[in-house]
Amino acid sequence: MTDDRAPVRDVNAQNGELDDDEEMPKMGIARDRALLFGLFVVSAIAFLYFVLPQLGDVKETWGRLNEGDPYWLAVAFGFQLLATASYIATYQMPHDDPEALQARVHIDYPVSVDRAIGLGTLPTLRLQRALAKPGALRPADQALVWVHWIWFLVPHGTVAYMLLRHPERFPAAAARIYGVFDLGVTVYWAVPTAPPWYAATEGRIRGAEGEAAMRRMMVEHGEAFWKERWQPLYSFLGGNPLAAMPSLHFATSLMAARVLAEAGPVEGAVGWTYALTLGFALVYLGEHYVVDLLAGLALAETVRLSAPIAAPIVEKIADGVRGLELRAGS
């Protein structure tokens, strides 16, 4: 059995990482915090004064939206953009200080857990040894990379689909999907955890003799496909490389699959096919551990099961705001 714990050499080039004397791209602290604060203030004011007071007759409200009322379409779409932008800023902020983040990051525990799951060898290494062609990217490998890349569109696209095609389901769908995002990112702040490819660069994972520690096929294909555009794209979309546990890729895709399944069998089949394919791709490509996916599953199910409990609380808040509006107008 191959030991995957000993140090390795020259893994940085294999994983597309920056050299030691290169500064890792990062967003400015002031810009991040100003953006996040502004988004929260604007969204909170808009929600309290323009949205909640209008939800007295929910059926009528979403009926107007379903009829294409431009005001409600704009409000709903605006909130989706705010939620997306707020998540991106909050996700990237811990990496404003890379040195401090690297000093806190947890690397070893997911390696140990996944080694146990893989009966002594990491599942990623097992899959890459069994399916990958050394030194080359097969069409199937490239397809899995694209499955990973299009994730950036899937959860937000699901919310947009519900808004346009099933507006009566939009509030619950948006709350659950963005609830997964928001709870997951708090874990990234509290317990930053490294992905498999980073563990390989730090010498925590080793392949067989003469074998790369772990291939990062997303970087291999990205450099070949996007060429000089790859680094700017990667720097923006991968703004915090030390945020792997839980896998929000998997968690939000699972929640999107559940939301789509409630809309119809065809939508559900598409959602579940994508979520399960993505889960396989994340492990095979070295982007996540199996335990990251299990944690993502637990997060998604926690949000789903707690939604009925949270709904009455939100309704009471809405009633309170409507009461304040009535008193203010009298």
C-alpha cells in the first residue's frame, strides 16, 4: 500500500501554484469591507422598508411577479445580485491576509479522515490512478473540469429559474440556497480548511514512486484552454484557496437539486444528475475530499430541515414591520 503522507518535491508546478517569491493575488481589505458593509446596509434597508411591508398578501404579490410586474422582478433580481455579491466578498475576505490565514489553516485532519474512508489511500489518489492517463487530459477529464466550472452558474441560475418560472416557490428556494451559502462561509471563517491539492503542495500527500503527489487537472486544463486569461480568471474566482470544509460546491448543488425536484420531475432529474456528477468531479479532480462532500451534505440537509422552523419566525418579523408601517402612517 502506498504511503501518501511523506513529503514531496516540485508539487507547486504540478498544481499550478505560485512560487514562494510570488505574492498570492488578494483583494484589498478596505475595499472588501466597504463593499460588504454597503451591500448589507442597502439590502437591509430595502428589505425592511420596501419588501416586508408588501408581503401582507403573499399570493397577490407573487401573482403580480408571475405576470411580469417589472417592479417586483427588479426587486427580486436585485436581491439575488446582492446575495451573490455579499457571499463573494465574505468568502474572499479571510484571504486579505494570506499569511495569517495560512497560520490558522487546518491541513491534516481531512487527510486523515479521507485516508480512513479510502481504506489507507485517499479516494482522490485511487480515482486518479484508476481513471486518469498520466501526462494527458482525456476528453472525459476535460468534461469534468467544465462540470466544476459551470457550478458558478448553477445555484444562482436555479434561483433565477424559480423566479421566472415558479415565482410562488422563489422565496423559499432563495432562502434555502443562500442560507447554505451564508452558513457555510461562516465555517470558512471559523475553521479554515485546506483542499487536497494544497495539502499536496505542503507535503502532506505523496503519490507512488515517480508519480505526482496529486494532479490538479482543473489547472492543467485551465492553462491550456484559457491560456493568458487563465491567471486573472483563477485569481478572481479562486479568491480564497483555503476554504474547503464544507464543500459549498456540493452543498449548494444538492440544495439546488432539491429545489428543482420540487418544481418538476424533469427539473429534478437535471438537478440531481448535475449534483452527483459534480460530487464525483470534485474528488477526482483533487478539489475536495470526500469528507468535505459529506459535510456539505449535512449542511444542506440541516438548512432544508430547519426551514419550516425558521418560516414562522420570519413571518413574525414581517408582521412586526408591517405594524410599524401602519402606526407610522396613521
